[in-house]
Amino acid sequence: MASERYNPQDAEPKWQARWAEADVFRTENDDDRPTYYVLEMFPYPSGRIHVGHVRNYTMGDVVARYKRAKGFNVLHPMGWDAFGMPAENAAMQNRVHPKDWTYENIAAMRGQLKLMGLSLDWSREFATCDVEYYAQQQFLFLDFLEKGLAYRRTSKVNWDPVDHTVLANEQVIDGRGWRSGALVEQRELTQWFFRITAYSQDLLDALDGLDRWPDKVRLMQQNWIGRSEGLRIRFAFETPPSGGDTALEVFTTRPDTLFGASFMALSPDHPVAQACAKDNAALAEFIEECRRMGTSVTAIETAEKKGFDTGLRVRHPFVEGHTLPVYVANFILMDYGTGAIFGCPGHDQRDLDFANKYGLPVVPVVLPPDEDASGFRIFEEAYTGDGTLINSDFLDGLTFPDAKEAVAKRLEDVTLDGSAQAERQINFRLRDWGVSRQRYWGCPIPIVHCPTCGAVPVPKADLPVRLPDDIEFDKPGNPLDRHPTWRDVACPQCGAAARRETDTMDTFVDSSWYFARFTAPTAETPTDTEIVDRWLPVDQYIGGVEHAILHLLYSRFFARAMRDTGHLKLAEPFNALFTQGMVTHETYRNDAGEWINPADVDISEREGRRTARLAATGEAIEIGPIEKMSKSKKNTIDPSDIIETYGADTARWFIISDTPPDRDIQWTDAGVEGSQRFLQRVWRFITDANRIRADFSESKPESMDATGTEIRKAVHKALVAVESDIEALAFNRAVARIYELVNTLMRIQQSLDETPSPSVRWALREAVDYLVHMMAPMTPHFSEECWAMLGQSDMVSVRPWPNAEPTLLVESTITLPVQVNGKRRDEIVVDADASQSDVEGAVLALESVQKFLDGKTPKKVIVVPKRIVNVVA
RNA sequence: GCGGACGUGGUGGAAUUGGUAGACACAAGGGACUUAAAAUCCCUCGGAGCAAGCUCUGUGCGGGUUCGAGUCCCGCCGUCCGCACCA
């Protein structure tokens, strides 16, 4: 029976096996065709794939399959971002080795991904925890070290005293460790850094050239890099502090407000503050208090501006005899600028709050354009806008850019202790990237610490530094520190007893260059320079917007650092970036307020009213808001369940339908079932068409009849539309085009008589052929099954994309809407090449237009060729 | 606080970038087929007015530019996101 249903449970494993057998998705590096590298952000092997992965990898696969059909040599690899804390947490909780846990998860997830029918070159697969990969990363580290792009210094860190580890700022919640809940301490630790700031300006400038990145991401990176131009000014101390410098340096972007300065403020960590605290117990206590306050968001928002007068005073650079008090203040950051500011209360809100609290003078020096100088006062609100200078001696009357320039010029020429009192400076918010982690499950930093030679790089001949397998997780902290033998080595330089560096690298390092490694995953060096330059930059990178800053910025840094160490030739790794939206789902709760998984809920809808019940017991369930899928709200869907029930193609089709791929998509059962129904509908259509279509060997009739032409026009127009939609990653529009085409074709097919003409039969053959091709990137198994049904012996996955015939895309006549006074009143069919005056004449003759003109002559007739006609009465 | 994005039927969303608003889909309602269900097919579906062709109205709100505005400009309202004591 030809009307059998399409059965994905049989078809999908069959085609997956056929693809694997023929090895059709293996990519060779030496191939004459143009290259196309499409990459989706590789997953962390948590154990199960989630629907977000399905969305991400389906989008990439559509592009990969489409580009392959378009004649490109496509690189579409997959790997695993496999180092990281969850493996160690699992080790502590379940007494499994992080390595076993990780590789088992990878095996499970690889199996799940294979069920999706992705056209991946699995021969290039690797995990970042493979020693072959992290060994190469250690080479890179040594090369960076040699170039000064990696270095070591002490730095303040958030230290969790219970877990014995450093925490990132995001892992500190209200001053406590996110896992342990312990009060976080500030500790000075010696840490390894990558000198990302060496490229601050370049990373910023090059954003302009990334015109195929979302503006949003570029802007976020721009803000993150945070360039500001200003002046570094030295204020002479009236009486220098003990052992300190003779002048205090500050950075400011508002040198124009210098005459409004009424105090100086130091960070509690500023050397001068530290020095003063030595003989001032009260100040030492104040500094301690500032430290305890913490860095959490709420602490910062609610904290009162507080200060402590050190008793020191500095001289105003322009006003002879005028001195300013020096405070230590809790709102000054040590790691921005110089860790010291001059406070101008009139034009900075924080400075104003501070000045009001401590009774310091408030002198307005910038007058808003619409204010009168004599009446202008500042009380509770600082004026931060534009204006002209007042109360400022030689600056009076200048606009504020001019004033900035005037101050800079004058201070550059004034000397203080033999050097200029000020210099222009560009400051960045971006800081060097601390990569040390006190963790086991990461890439070991290839360094040996020798009591005499210091930090000595492990010679390249001795690489890799392998992670030892025999470790214990019985105590918190880094097990490498407690390993009985691993850390004890001879110094590579002097041979004396020395210790290995036990810190491992931040896992963001692993993901900063994996895209390069995919081009030659077994090379003896980090990259094969010959091959990597052929593939990079990645033509299309696809992933979540949550990586807009860190991962993408680090990767851009790595490309530059790898270029400067000879591993690459380019600076920008990703030519085009696409950030996909999240997957959301309704939430459900029972009477007790517990979250319920969608799989356990039955939904019914009558007269627009939706109700939910627990499938097992019939208990009423409350339907909550639609939210991002999360374990905590239990509103997750397991892709494996969906694939088992409906097949991968249904899941793939659903996830790219309807919603634009950069927006959040709502997962609904109804939507999935709709996708399933559509595939069955196409199956029926092709089955029916197959009965009446012409044989593939039959030649094209000399001339097409009207119905044949109608079919062909619909098909060829859909083809070019689908092409441009896929090129634009507008998969939802491509899907809508295909729906439209199938509707049209089915309508025509239903109206055919018993024995259609040769033209129609031939057109129908072409129609199903093209339809199968158009759907193949989205629903590959289904398309193969259709292709086989049409009697083809090869696979549609290796077939070229069909060509549209230009003559079928143009119409000889067009339908123009006719407006009278901007309102649509009628439409008119005209020749495509009709002259404007012909169109105008025809429109004015229309009865509908006459009716609205009411015998009068129109003032004006606007004819927009091939668009619209508007009659102005 | 600073920066940015968005607002279209019951729902997801189209709209060739200033030219027929609501393509396509989901949901809902009605009908056909069936002993029945599933599956499938047909019809209706922004609002108001008449049975219907038809008319008016309609893209968060208020103005403006234009022959013509979902699209451009100004001012509000709302939602979401990023950064945040950055001098």
C-alpha cells in the first residue's frame, strides 16, 4: 500500500548506518572545492544532551548540509569541552574518578547526538581532557610565556576557606561561596595570567570589522573592554607620608573639573593608605571594615559612601596655596586607574554624596546651557552633563572639551620633581586574564618551582605534563597538592629538588582554540600551519549568547597570541557569529507548590481554556509562566524521548520552525505533533505524486502546458526563496516557504484528472525531486527515504542543490494594488513591462476608482513600478 | 545609574526595508468520513456593522513627516537583556 505512514523508527537508524558506511561526512583537507567551516559551540559532557543542544546543532547541520549541496568542502566537526568542576564534584559525591565520569558521559552523549542524524565528521572528534589535546595546550602556554603573553604575579582572589579554592566573582553570592556558603576571604595568591591587555586596543578596533557578528555582542565586548581617554595627574603632597612618594597620582576623564576638586580619595588597598595605616590604628580598622564589606551586587548598591581622613594634604596644581584633604574611601577600586581620584562633588554623584557627608565644599564648575551662573547651585544632585566652565580661572567660558584640552596642555608643561605633572593616558576596563585554578580536573600548567631558579618552564621535550590518575578526593581542595609523588620533581635547570606547579588552567583556555585544532586534530604541534590557514576563520559560528563576552573575547585573544607565536596567520577566528535564543517551556506546579515535569502532565483545551492534570492520578495541576528550561523548575524535555516517539527529523523540523532562531523558542507538544503531521502529509503527497509522475529517464516535453508551468513556477520560486532564507539563517522563513509550496502542489494535484498531460507529469517529477532537496538539510532521514521511494539509488545527502531556472522566476503580468488617497480600493492586472502612463490610464478607467473620484480629476497619480498605484483625489 | 533591544490576532510569527498588514504554523470552533475512535479532508477564525459581497476600524499610547507609516522622526508607557562604586 502506497499510503503507508512514514516510519522514522525504521528509516532513521537505516540512513544513519548508510551514511556511516559510506563515510559521506568525512572531510578531507586536500580538496579543490572552496572551503566552508561551520561550527557550533562544543558541549560540556554533563551526561545528557538537552533541547538547547538540539536547537544549536540542528541549525549548524542545516547550514552544513546546505553548503555541502552547494558545492563546498564543508568542515563540520564535534568535540567535548571536557575539563571542569562538575567532574570533580561528581567524584566527591559518588566516588567515581573524574576521568571515568567524563568519558562515560561523552560516550552517552555521542550516542544521543548520533541519533539526531547530524552530518558531522566524527573522525576529528576530541575531548579537551585527552592528553593529546592538553599537551598541545601546554606547548602554547610555553610559547606564550616566552613571548611575555603569559606571566606570573600576586593578585587578590576570592578564597573559599571550606572548599579550599579560588572563586570567580560570579561564584560569590552575598559574600559567601556559592557551594560551601562559607564567608569568602580576600587572599593574595601568586597566579598565572595571560596578557590579554596587550591587545586591548586591537580587540576593540577589530570589532568594527566583524560585520557578520550581532551588534549586541560587539557592543557588549566594546563595553567590556571599556576604553576611556583621560589624564594622569600627579598631585604634590604638602608633607609627604612616611616612606611614601612625594606626589599622589590619579586618573581622570574629567580634567576640566579640576577647579571643582575638593578632596582626594584613595582605595583602601592603595600603598599610601597602607603606609598611613601602619601608624594609625583607627585607619587600619577602617580599611579592615572596607574589606569585609565584600563585592556583591547588593553590598555595592546599598553601601553608604564612607571615608577616613588620613590627615595628609595635597597641593592644587593651579591654585597657589590651596590644599586638598586626602581620604581613604570605600568606593575607590584599586584595580582601575591608579586606585586614587580627585573628588569633584559638583559633577559626580558619588563625590557629592561623599562631600555632603563629610561637609566638604561643593563648587560648581560646569554650567548647564540653560542655567544662569549666578543662580546655579548644586545640593543633592550632581550635574554630569555638557556645559561651559565657570569658577575655573583660565578655563572660564570654555566648552568642556576645550577645557579638557587646556588643562592637559598646561599640566603637560608643568614639571614636578623634574617630570611632567600630567600626561594623557588611555585606560581600559579590561584586565589580564587570570588562568590559575586550584583544581585537579584541568590542564596542568607546565611549570616547575625551584627554590633557587624560581618558576622554570618544563622543557618542551618533557611535555606533556600528564595529570596523574591515582588521586584521592577524600578532602576538599586540590588533590594535586596532596599527591605523594607527582609534584616532586628535579628542577629542569639546576637539577635540585623542586615542586611542580599544582594549579591547572581555567577551562576557558581549553575552549579558546579548539576550533583551530579541529582542522588538524592529530598534528604533532598545536596547529598544522599549512592546514589551519586554509580553514580559518570559521565561516559560521553558532552558539548561545551567554558566551558573548568571555569565551568569544578569549578566543579572539588566543587567535592573536597564536598568530604572534607563529601558530596561525590571522587575528579573528570567527568570520560570522550567530547567537541562538533559549528554549523555554510552560511550568507546572501541584497544590503543594512542587514543580512537575511536563512529561507527567496531561493538557486539555476547550473553548480556549487550558487545564492540566497529573497523568498518573488526575490531580489538578496549575499552569505557570513560560520559562527557560531548567532542572530546578523541572520544565525540561528529554530530546531522547522526543526522538524515540517522533523521530529526529520531527524534532529538527519543529525546533527550526516558526520562531526566528535568535529568539527564545517555546517548546510545545502541539508544535511537535504539528511537525510530525506535516512530514506525514509530505509523505502522502510524494507517494501520490510518485504514482503519476514521469519516470526520471523520461525527457522534458518540448513545451509546457499551463498547469505544468504553474507547478514549475511555484517550485522554482520556492527554491530560490529557501536558498536565501537558509543563507540568512532565517530557517523559520524557509520552513514557511516549504509549507506554502506543499499546500500549492497538493491543491494542484487534487485538481488533476485521471491521466495528466506529459507536461504535468514531468513538472510533478521535478517538483518532488526539488522538494526533497529543499527539505534535506532540515529533515535528512526523511528526505533520503523519499529519495529512495522516487527510485533513486544514490543518497540525496551527496547530491548537488538544484538550479532554479531564471525564466520561471519572472512573471509576464503582475497584479498591482490600487489605492485612492492611500486606501486600498482595488487591484489591477497589468503587463510586467507596461509603461507608467498605460498603468495610469488603466487604473483611472477602473469603476472602483471612478466611484471614489466622483467625477473629479485626480490631483496626482503615483505609479510605483511593480509595486503599487495611488490615486490622490 | 549607564548602555542596548523589543512591543503586530487567542498563540509563535510573516511583511521584498516606506508600498495590498496578519503569509506560514499552532490552538480553537463548525462540518464530512467512521458503528466508534484515531488518522484524513473541507469551512470559519483581528475588531465592529449586515446573511453576504461591502463599509468602517486596526501593528503599545500621543503627536509629526509623506501621495502612502508596522517600518522614518519626536515624546510617553511597558517588557526583556548586558554592564555596574570604572573616576
